[in-house]
Amino acid sequence: MSHKRIITFTMSLRQSQFEVNRLVTEAEAMGIEVDRALYRELSFDLKNGESKVFIRGQEVRPEEVYGLWFRVAGTKSGKYTEARNLAIRILEAKGVKCVNSRTYLAWTRMGKIAQHGVFLQNSIPIVPTRIFYTKDQILEVDDWEFPVIAKHERGFQGKSVRKFENKEELEVFVERINEKNLGMFLWQKTLPTRWDLRIIVVDGEAIGAMKRSANDGEFRSNFSLGGAVEHWQMDSEEKELAEKAARVCGLDYGGVDIMKDGEGKNYILEVNRQCQFQGFEKATGINVAKKVVEMMIKD
């Protein structure tokens, strides 16, 4: 075994179990240990010029670590997202690779609204979208193109997405929701396709793509919601668009979701900087975990 190790961070031992287990398997095959750490096991000693990061009371020493790989750090209190970013700031200054550090430090929480701003700024095609902050703003709209999709800006793996076939359905939803939460929703035109693409980007390269198709009676294509997955052969436009979206969002590793309209035009739905890859590996046969390990140990 190498004396240097990779450190993964999760909220619990159950979180991202598949992804972490795969990373362990591939790293061990290369003779590299993976230290599974929990965010709550972090502690810090902050002093100008000599700050230290500890896991379970042991200092994280740069000469003993290839890099850090983070899973979701939780957002309710924000304490672990701040802990993640503090660890990044201290350890990167000492030469430790922290995967996705640019995106975490730029956006502690990168929801769909922040992403859309970045996409627009960089001329990346998005689905026409509206955002409102009061019920009256929504109810006064008279040019909806139904069906309309509403999705929470944090996604929740597709569970927040709603589809409205007419204005009456939309109004029922609007009247039921707490107005203070309205500004967290994106209201979008529905594209006619019932499938999208998930492209995974590692170290700047789109390594492959899978097609996710919604099951009968379901319009959401998420694998976690039972969507069918299959390998998709990327063309150059899809590859370049995914790599650009990852780049402008500061991703070393992440998933990029692309949907097409009836004419085949590509739209970026979102990026996921901590994307799961069980369905992706199954559909494509691509060893994502190995590519992540190779990225982390690269000089």
C-alpha cells in the first residue's frame, strides 16, 4: 500500500455508499488506501501561517494525502459546507488536491438558479425559464405555454418536479404553496422529449453518456425514480457542451444533464457536482471510480 491515501467525506456511512465503495475498490486495486471520514469528525486549529485540519484528532498532513473527495455536506445549518470549504482553503494552500474546490469556494450551495445565471453569462443554451416571488406575479401571467414544469432550485433528485397541463392545475399548486418559498422554484416550458442525457465529466473530459428515459406514467427520467438507462454515443456537440458547462461551473468531477427539443437542439438542464454513478456505470460500462482515482493521484 502507498503511504499516501485518499480521503472521502460523507455525512454518514450510508450516504453515497455505492460511490464510496467503488472508489475504495478501485483505489485498493492500485495499492492506495481510502480513509472514509465523516464531516463531523473534522476539527480545526486556526492560526495565521500554521492552521491545521484534523480528522478524528489526527492532523491531515499534505505528505500523507493524495487528495480529498467530497459528497453532499448538508445544507440545513450550513456548518458542514463551511467546514468543507475551510478544509479546502487550508489544505489547498499546502498543496493537497481537493476535488471541485473551485466550485465549492465560488458557490457554497450551487442550486439551479445560480447555475442558470452562470449558463446565461457563458452563452450556454437553457430551457426558457421564469422565476417569481409572489403569487400575484404568477397568477397574472397570461401567456403560459402548457404543459409547464415547476422545479425546486435544489432539485431533490427530481422529487420536486411538477407538471401542469393547464392554468387551473397550476393555480391550485400556487395557492397551496407557502408564498415565501415561491422564489425557490423555476417555471419552465416543457420539452416534448421524455428522455435526457447524463454526461459525466472527469478532469475536464466528458468520459461518456447515458440516456435516461421516463417510465410509463412518469415524465421524470431520473434513475433514482425508476427511469430506464442505456448507453448513449455522444456526438462532438454534446461532448463539447458538457465540458463547457462543467468548466464554467468549476467542476473537476460532475454530471451534466442535457435535454433536446423536438428539432434536436441541446439544452443544459443542470450540473450535479456530486453526482451518483451507479446507473451510469451499469448503462455505459465505463469505470467512473477508476477515473476519479486516477485524477486524484495525478501529479
